[in-house]
Amino acid sequence: MKILITGVNGQVGHALMQELIKHELIGLTRQDCDLTNLDQIRQVIDQHQPDLIINPAAYTKVDQAEDEPELAFQINRDAPRVMAEKAREYNIPFIHFSTDYVFNGEKEAAYVEDEPTHPLGVYGQSKCAGDEAIQEVGGLTYILRTSWVYSNIGHNFYLTMKRLSQERDELKVVADQIGVPTSNVFIAEQIKRIIPQLNQNNTGVYHLVPDGSCSWYEFAKQIIGHTNPQFHLEHLHAIQTHEFPTKTKRPANSVLSNVKIKQVFDLNFSDWQRCLSQVIAEEQ
Ligand SMILES: NC(=O)c1ccc[n+]([C@@H]2O[C@H](COP(=O)([O-])OP(=O)(O)OC[C@H]3O[C@@H](n4cnc5c(N)ncnc54)[C@H](OP(=O)(O)O)[C@@H]3O)[C@@H](O)[C@H]2O)c1
């Protein structure tokens, strides 16, 4: 199958290029196709004539988005809409990624797919607008919402905690926000299993996260405990959100229910701790 993948220098794009190696892959960087240029997106798709489009590229700078909302909406709403239109024109599937940030985090339990959205900031609003734009276009479209993505590349909480635990003796991490840490490798492995099953009866929105959930503090404890035996974990302190102010408010509860995707595509997921061990093992 000829698969066009955007954002291959990003966390998810990078893992997809490795996991889907047996397919004919067209991996696009920002230099190959700038997602702010809608005509270029159309031309690149026309040129390559793929059998499937996967779009992990996105504007992902949550706080910076407050200062450049137009750019965030161009990349997160307008670009995926054009991809969905092209996919419909060629009658091919389109897999797009979305986020836990479409919700405000006030719910007590895990979020299911058809819950009303209430994004807290520009990034979440732009991703939410992308989901809506794609659904308006219709066709063989799949919106996979994930959360707390980490990997051995790029900028993410996992690499930040590893680095800070080397640089500092004491660390403070927020303990009153919960979610599901999701590795780029986990995402790519599940996409590989889903691809052969794509058909007009299973299009729609899905939550793609491993089993289990935790706070940022618990996630940090697992990361440091398994990667830096020199750091004294009693010097890792749990703090409240108000003690670590950010420009954009984060959802307190980011936990996404993965029941639907497991049922529809007959998948078995590991828990997030096992996925973390896998990422740590791959680096060593
Ligand atoms: N990271 C998370 O915690 C998280 C959580 C929930 C959902 N998600 C969603 O999951 C998906 C994958 O996220 P990720 O963590 O893999 O993102 P990432 O590592 O930030 O990668 C995003 C990629 O998009 C590319 N990109 C940005 N602007 C572009 C433009 N104008 N033209 C072309 N490419 C552009 C970037 O290119 P450069 O490398 O050139 O900058 C980068 O390679 C996204 O849809 C994201 O919204 C992420």
C-alpha cells in the first residue's frame, strides 16, 4: 500500500515511518510540504496518488498558540480539511490525530468519543475545529485522539524529566492533573494493526491511548525511577497546578476511554507502564 505520512520529523510521524516500513512510504517534512500552503498540499497528494493519507503533523505548541492563533488554525484545521477533501476525491482513507485538549477536563470519569467538546485554549480550539472540519467533509476519515505523547525524540515530558533529574537534586511535578501517557511507538503499532481493517463501516472518532492512567507526578516517578538510579525519589515533590502556572490552562482530567477502538478493531493494549518500559529499553 502506498501511504503518504506528514510530519515525519515529529514524534508520531517518526514512529510511523519505522513501524510501517513494509509499505511504500512517502514521508513528508515541512520542507517537502508546508501545511500553511493549501495548494501545495493538494499538489503533493495529486503527485503521489497515495492509497492512504496519515496526518500526524500539527501545530503542537500549546502555550505559544495563544499568541499565533491564525497559524494554529491554518495547520490544525485548514490543512486537515484539505487532506480530507483530497482523500474523499480519491476515495481513500484518511487518518488524522487529535487530542485530549478538546475537553476541559472537568469530568470525573474517562472521556468517551461522543462527549461534548470544550477546549480550554487556542491549541485545543484549533484541533477541535480540525476534527469538525474533517467530519464535515466525510468520506473514509478516522480521527484518533491521543494524549501525553512522549518518545525518545523531540520535546516531551519523558525527555525533560530524564534531563532535569540529571541536572537537579530536587524536582516538583504537578500531581492534580491525570491522563494517559502514550508513547509514539504504541501509537504506530496500533495504526499498523488498524490499517488492514479500514472500511466505510468503521470510520469516525476514536481514542487511542494505552490502558491505565496516572498523574504527571506518578509518570515522572516511573520515568526517573527507571532511568536515573542516582536521583533520590524522596526529592521528587508532588505539587498542585496553581504552584506551576502555565499560559494556557490544562485539563485536570485528560483520561480518554480506549474501549471503543479496542472493540471495533479487536485490539489488546498494554498499560502505560509497559509502554514506558519499551521506550526506555529501546534507548539502551
Ligand atoms: N505531543 C502530545 O503530547 C500530543 C498529545 C495529544 C495529541 N497530540 C497530537 O498527536 C499528533 C502528533 O503529535 P506529535 O507529538 O508527534 O507532534 P510533534 O512531535 O510536535 O510533531 C509535529 C510535526 O508537525 C510538523 N509541522 C508543524 N508545522 C508544520 C507545517 N506548517 N508544515 C509541515 N509540517 C509542520 C513539525 O515539523 P518540524 O519538525 O519541522 O517542526 C513536526 O514534525 C498531533 O496531531 C498532535 O496534535 C499530541
